[in-house]
Amino acid sequence: MKTKNHPFRHLCLSLMVVLTPLGTSAETANFASIQAVFEQGLRGDAEAAETAYPGLQKLVKDHPDNPLFLAYLGADETLFARDGWVPWTRIKFLDSGLDKVDKALAMLGPEHDEQYERGSVISIETRLVALTTFLNVPPFSNRLQDAKDLFAETLEQPAFHNAAPEVRQRIYLQGAEIAKRDDDEALEKKYLKLALDARPGQSHYANIVRARLAVIGDMSQ
């Protein structure tokens, strides 16, 4: 299935959290595998988003208390809204996906600061999934302010400093995106540099950061 040029197009830069599982349980390996397919969906592969969906549904069914699984399921449904051809079907999945993401955020408690999936703090990655989803749904969804509030809240979480470098880098990149939308170039540079500091060296996201800094006239990195 070919994707169309929808407002979700920038979602290809949204998550793509690729972490090495620290555990060896079948459930951890299963989630890592499903999430890897989901990432292909984020990059614009509509069929991959469809493929990941049943696995995410099963994870939510088997682990109803895990907000991270629910957040990913909701995010995947917003990809259906991105890729769908029938307007009312797209709206249905958009509303359903955002509702699940909202519920996942509401589920977060102190215990999730101590729980990990694939070496990633559940509470922080759940917020990352929500943040990137809010930033990439169409403007009529009115989620930009939600993204701004969630970004500020996420940086204030003590568990943020325990999050995997990839996750912290992605969150700072979302902060840079928010600043860009607000035409605040100084703040955008700040978060881009924090993103690079979180995971320096040569990597997919470090290269994105450097490319953007070059565009806005900062070659120091």
C-alpha cells in the first residue's frame, strides 16, 4: 500500500526508538520484535503498521496494566489515520488512537519509574510515544499545547535522567520541534545540542541533529 502525503509525514522523525533488550524473556523479545516492525510503519510503511497491530493488541490484552503497550497501540492506530484512504475511517482511528494514548498517560504511576522494557524506563518511553504522537497528528486535533505541556512535564521527571540515551535524545528532538514551530531558533538550538549531548557520535539521530544545526547556521557541532 502506498502512503499519501498527509500531515503525518513528519512522523518518520518521531520515535524510531531502537534499544537493545537487556532481558531474555520471551515477552521482552516479542515486544522488541513487534516494536521494530512498528518503527518501519513510522518511517512510512503502511503495511508494517498493519503488521504490528495484532501483536500490539495482544500485548495490551495480556498486559492491561502496562501503559507503554497501550501507548504504542494508540500510536499505531494514528498511523492508520495517516495511511487510510476513507476519510471517516481515518477519523475513527485517529480518535481511537489518541484516546488510547491519553489513557496510557493517565495510567502512569510511580511504579512505572522503576519498571523497564528493553532497558527503557516505562514511564519515560510512554511519555515519548505520547509526545511524538501529539506532535504529528493533524492540526485540527489541537494537540500542540498538549505536546508542549507533556514535554515540560517529562523533563521534570526524576526518572528522565535514568532513561536510555536514545529516548532522551528523541525527547530533546521533540522539544526542538516544538521550538521550531514557535519560531524560537535559540531554544531550538538548545534542545538540538542537548539531543546531541545525550547520545553523541555517529548515529541516525545525531546526523539529523547536525543537519538541522547546519540549516539554522550553527556548525559548532
